[in-house]
Amino acid sequence: MSLSITLIGGPTALIEIDGFRLLTDPTFDAPGEEYQWPHVRLEKLVGPAMSARDVGAIDAVLLSHDQHSDNLDHSGRDFLKDAMRVLTTEAGAKRLGGNTEGFAPWASTTLKKGGQSLTITATPARHGPAGIEPLSGDVIGFVVESSKAGSRPIYISGDTTWFDGVAEVAKRFKAGVVLPFAGAAQTRGPFHLTMDTNDTIETARAFADAVIVPVHTDGWKHFRQNANDLRATFDTLGFGSRLRILQPGVATIIEPLRAA
């Protein structure tokens, strides 16, 4: 399996695998942008390392959810219009319309190109503590599986904390690479809405030999932890060799362990 990941900023990463080009949660607005919701204001601190034009054509957008601007901003919405396929939540597909396709957790679809194929499965996500769902809305993650023999899946958590849904993903899929959304986002309550360092360690333990490639760790004012916090925690607890911190804008070859 050939795998390259380019962090563009926040939750936005270009994943190039076996000739396919996938983009997670597109956010291309400039820094300084503010997004006002009824009870929350989000402020973007860092702009994208690449423009939407620089990214070029992709085969599918993997959109964990559409209702929060740090996962889909104004420029990101424009990007969706030209994407070949947009995979997201069922509720999100109804709101966005157009070329979006809605998926419930564990539903799958297939991408085909040049004799290769990818199976993409939606996974459960919980955007905060138990009971948050009426406030946060639906969110999903994704598992990407290559058709190549010996390849191991890639797990993209989406905006979620550690909960039994993530543990179930680990039981069903022996992922070789995991992309946790790990900035410990916090807005209006005394709790985080995405993975903090402890959640990310729990995820690393569940996916026992996966390479951990965190995204959504920097760039927004409401994040309470960052990539440096992850590095310190992973090193202290002995997981440091499995952590890959990406440099924004730089395509990085990731070499997962092969399936046994």
C-alpha cells in the first residue's frame, strides 16, 4: 500500500493512497475569520498550508460533519461543489444536497480507479461527552481499506472523544494508521468535544500497533491542547515511537505495519 498524508490545517488532510486522492473535512478560509453561532463563537488562528486550487482534483471528500465551521468553513463549502464525491452523515447530506452522499455508522461504499478499489466505511463518533448528541448533532468517522493484498485499513476518527464506538472500530478493523482529531476542543462547557491527550493514548492502546497521525490539533482558538502536548504525553508514556506529527504542507510517506 502506498500512503502519503499532507496536513493542510486543522482537520483538513490530503490522503493519497494507491492512486486515490481523498480529502478530510475541507477548511480553506484565511486566518482571523470568526464564525458566530447562537451560543458559540469560533475563531480561526492559522490559515491553510495549501490553497484549494493547489490541492487539485480529488476522488472523494470524507466529511465528518457539516454543522461546525472548524470542520467545514466557507471556502470548504465551495470546494464541495467541484468534488467528485462527498461522503458525510445522513443529516449532513440532506442539508448540503448536491453531490453529497449520506452514511450511517457501519455503512460502506467503494471507490474504483485504474483497476484499484477502496472500501470506505462510516464509523460511529460522539462529539463530546455522553448526552451531547442533541447539541452537537451527528458526526461520523471513516475507515479506508485498500484492495491490495496485505494492506491494513486507515482509520480517520472525525470529531469524537474516546468512547465505546471508537473501541468497537478497533475490534472490527485492525487499522495500521489512525488519524485522531485531537485538539481537545472546548467551547461552552467544562468538557472537551474532540480527543485530548488521554483519549488519544486510549485510542493508541486500542489500535495496538498502528501509527498515530494526529490532525485537528492546532489552528483554532477553542483548542485546549496541541501537537506538542501529544508529543510530550506519548513520549512520557512510552508510545512516542508510534506518533507521527505532520509538518503542514509537506507530503509525508507513512509506512504502516503489514497485516500478519
